[in-house]
Amino acid sequence: MSRLEQRFADLKAEGRAALVTFVTAGDPGYEASLAILKGLPAAGADVIELGMPFTDPMADGVAIQLATLRALHAGQTLAKTLKMVREFRLDNSTTPIVLMGYYNPIHRFGVEAFVAEAKEAGVDGLIIVDLPPEHDAELATPAQAAGIDFIRLTTPTTDDTRLPKVLERSSGFVYYVSVAGVTGAGSATAEHVTSALERLRRHTHLPISVGFGIRTPEQAAAIARLAEGVVVGSALVDKIAKAQHHDQAVDDVLTLCSQLAQGVRQARVKQG
């Protein structure tokens, strides 16, 4: 059983959803970013999505675009992102880490080398937003062959004809983008999420994590009553943007993570 499978199975037994947190690797600088990464599990993060900075993050809103620029200006590279995972794994062997981003940096790094190094570093899954299932041979197939889960995004516009293709070789969990648009967009209603999850569960038995637009403990709790996972990214990244210095960035991100975790833990999942 992979770390992701184990984590979702354990949380299902507890009767609660996972808090899935997103931060950009290297934002606002390598050491501060590593401190955030290492601090997230104790602050209540159950799964960590770690963004791989890229110069053209077309699926992301302003907050994460700016986070990517801060990280790149601070010298973050894909090699350094893998190094961060290795350093995280020195102290934590149980919290799943999912690298999220775009295919271009991986293609330039070299797929074979990337998959081998990601596996060795302790990466558990990949979310590559610009690689549809028609291009599985590019990365999904070699990654899964190495034991790295490949997590698909589904959206309100992914219809019942398209869903089986999208989900056919998904693993780890399914990421449901609850609103049309880029990251940081407005949040969906509970009614919309409920109906969307009912439809998704007709096509997959994987855990479903819901993201985009979740910013407060109350919003997180509302989604945690419906889904197996709650994804929060832009709200955490905003804390870094507004911090006066790196230590404050670390403290503010971890404080918000703790508040979100409390909201998630007070909710109970309606198991599908």
C-alpha cells in the first residue's frame, strides 16, 4: 500500500477527511520554504502538495503565479525541489508528498531521470495539469511503473463521456476542481459539490479531494463533510505574500494550517 493509499485508508477509519495543503517549493526562499514543508504535518496537514515553480503557470491565479515568481527569483529549480523532499524525508516517512505543476520542467530535466530521482527522494504522487490522458506514455506510465501515483484533475466541465478516460488510469486520489477558472477563484456551493461528487463516485472508487476557492476553516469543514479530502493552496500562499519577513511567513502559514485542520477534524465525512 502506497503512502497515499495508507493515509486515506487511515483517515477513512477515523471517519474524517484529509487536509491537503499546497505551497510552492522555494517560496519565499529555500530555507523558509523547507521550514514550512517540515512544519505542515505537525500543523495538521495530512497530505502535502508541493508546487514545482514554472515560468508560465497557465492554470494558476495571481497568488500562485506570484509565488512561482518569488521562488524562481530566489533560485528554486526542479533539482532543489527534489532536494527539499529528500530533506523532508529525513524526519518524516509517513506524510505523503505530491509534486504539482507543469510538464515542461520535467521534460527539460529528463523524464527517466526525474522519475528515478523523485522515487528515490520520497515523492508519492504527481499532479501535472497540462498532461491529458492521451499523453500517458510521456510521464504517467513510467511514473506509475516506478510506484508514483498519477493524480488526475476533474472539473465541472468534465462530462460523463470524458470522465472514464480521465479516470481510467488515475491513482492515489482524484482532485476535483470545484469551480471553472484558475486557482484562487471563488468557491463552489455545497449543493454543487454534493452533486459533483455523486457523479464522480459513479466512475471511481478512489478518494476525492476538492479544491479551488477554499480559504477558511468554515469552508474547509463544509467540504470535509462531503469529500475525502479538502485542498487549500492560495490562502496559504497569500500568507507568504503578505509576510514582512521569512520567519513571519513560516509562522503565518503554519498557524492557518492549524486553523484549517481544526475545521476539518471537527467535520465528519459522508462516506461514499
